[in-house]
Amino acid sequence: MTAARPTAPVPKTTTEPPGAGRRPFSTAPAPVWGGAERRTDAHTAIGPSYDISRPPLPVAGCETCRQLAERRAAARAAFDYSAVGDANVLMRSHHRLDHGT
């Protein structure tokens, strides 16, 4: 009878490739709330009805609109685009509350 040969010790941990323990990325489409019958025309659209990529225009004869337009112009001249955006938000809010548009 031959004696058993000693074997190399087995490591308690193994090296896995990066991301081996993560779940695979799902390619399933995101759920659509409201079903496929949801309409996106002008009558059911959610959000503003104006183009938000364009700055709001001051209303002629309105002192508040004029002040906000001057604030926006000064911020644009100073390359302070955060203040330009703030002035646009204030003017849109003013339009909505005081001019009804």
C-alpha cells in the first residue's frame, strides 16, 4: 500500500474577475406608467406650454419685466449664467402670476 501524497493547500478565497458578483444589466424597457394609451398632445401635455429653451420676453410697459430684463442683461454681460437663469425663472414666475401667461 502506498502512502497518500500530500496535496497543495487550497486557498480559502479565490480571485474573481471585476464585476463577477454583480447582477447583469437589465435590457428590459422601463415601465410606462399609465399604459400605452397615454396621449401626449397639447390637451394632455404635462408641463409648460411655452418653449423653455428660449428666455422669456418682457411685457411692454411693465416695470417689473423691465427690471428683470435689465438684471438678466447685466448678468449675461458679466458671464454669470447662473444669475441669467435665476432672472429667467423670476420673469417666468412674474409672467404667470401678474400677466396670466
